[in-house]
Amino acid sequence: MKNISQIMEKYAIPGGDLYQLPDSKKTFPDGAHYRMELSGIERPSTLEATIKEMHKRNVPIHKLICTVMGATLLTKEELKAMAEMAESEKIEIIITPGPRPLWDVGRQIATPEGALSGLRMRGQDQIKYLLKDIFRCIEIGFKGFLVWDEGVLWLLNQMKEKGDLPKDIVFKVSIFAGHANAAGAKLLQNLGATTFNPVADLTLPQLAALRAAIDMPMDLHVYLFDSFGGFNRLWETPELARVCAPCYFKIEPGVSVTSLYKPWVGEDALAYLAKERIKYAQIIKEFVEEHYPQIKLSPIGAKDLAIPKVKEKVKLEV
């Protein structure tokens, strides 16, 4: 086993999980160790409620995962309103483009065993439609997008390198990509991911090994849907910040993704959950400050965030 570990380490990944839980020496460009991320900001009214609660509780929120139902289901006017609010508040928005794989006519993904194949874009037409929605959102002013398919991630970064997409576009890899080890994390970083969401139930030693292998921030679920296990890791956040920096704490309570992120879910329900998430962000901030006062939280509007810029529209010929 020692020889196997040495072989693994030749390729710049740890030879085992890091049970010694070393301090991470890495930070965000602003010197901070952790930031806050909220999901499920599905429409302008949800974003408005989020911003009001953020100011009420005086808790910085740095990144919002928006339109999880798929940006296709919002009008250009709705998307523009969200971009303008986020630009004004200096918050990064990661748009979830449509169509989502669960929209497709193929139903293998909807079966218990078929779901094990992974959430991937099925066929070239689905990739084409996805790219069209990304171009649509870039023209409005968005600069960040959620990706769950490694092949699409590769394509998008090839498009960036060749000038078919703006150079400042960023890509967050979803938990649905299912990565859970340092080799997978390094693959995503090499493919051009800006941040990624590992599976949510990794232990601290396992997460420490991921951090040792990569430089990009990790997006760590610390409260997650019942359908994913219904757990929360709020008490672990001080140690997570120490071991995994730079990291985003991702807060996503609820029954399930499929029950909440649908276009017919009421605005009041979405706004209520948005406010609850910010309350949990306040609790996380209190926990970290109490246990590790030297660990820093980024202020709002850090320069490396993919904040929308509506006034700088990019016209893409598609």
C-alpha cells in the first residue's frame, strides 16, 4: 500500500486521505478563507428578497446559483432585472442554463438505475440548445454558468480559448457531476472549472486531500436537501474553513431539487427559503468567528467575482 501511495503522489494527488487535517495555506485573491453561496434564486422577486435579508442581517453573500429550473424559463426582461440587481449589489451570479437533462425526451435518467449514468447532455442538439441559452444570457450581461457535464465543460473552455466566448466567463461544476476524490477534482481544474461542488458527504480528511490537489475554490454544501440525505454541517464550518480554504459554504435546504426548482413554485415560498438561507449564513459566520477569529470572510464585491455587467453588453453572432 505504501508503494501505491507513492505512485499516486507522483501525479500530484495525495496517496491517501489526510487524517492529520492540515491548515490550508491557500486563500481567495483578497486573502479571505471562505465565502457564502446560496442556491435557488429562481426569479427577480427571489433575488429582491435575498438582497433585503442580506442587508437586514448584515451578512455578505458572494455567489448566487440562479435559475436552477433553467434560464430558458425566464424572459429576457426577467433575466435583465436580475442582472441589474446583482450588478448593483456586487454579487456573483451563476446562471443555470436550459435545457436541463431532465427536460429531454430520453427517460433513462428518470429511472433509478439509469440515474447512475450521470446527469449528462444527451446528443448534440441538446448541447446546441444549451449553448444558445448561454449566449442569450451573456448578451444580457451574465458572466458565470453552472456546468454538470465534463464534455460540455471542455467545449466551453475551448470556446473561451478560441474567442467564441468572452475570456472573463467562469464555470462552476455542479454537485450533479458527482466528483468525490482528488483525481476528479484535478481533472475539473485542468478542464477549466473555476469552482466545483464535490459530493456533499465527504469527510474532513477526504476534503483535505482534495484541497491538497487543487488550487480552485471548492463549493461545500453545509446544508442540503432531504432528497440528498437531509443533513447539515453547520457545526463543522470552522474546521471546513480552516482545512478547505478557499471555499464557499453552500446552503440549500428543502425537500428536493425537483420539488422546489420548478417554474410553478410560488414566489412567496422561494422568498421565504432565501431568507432562511441567509439566517443560516449568519449562524455560520458566528460559528467561524467564535472558533477561529483569524479566519477571514470576504467582503461583498471581491474583484475576482463574476458580477454581471449589464451596461457592457456583448453581442455574439450565433
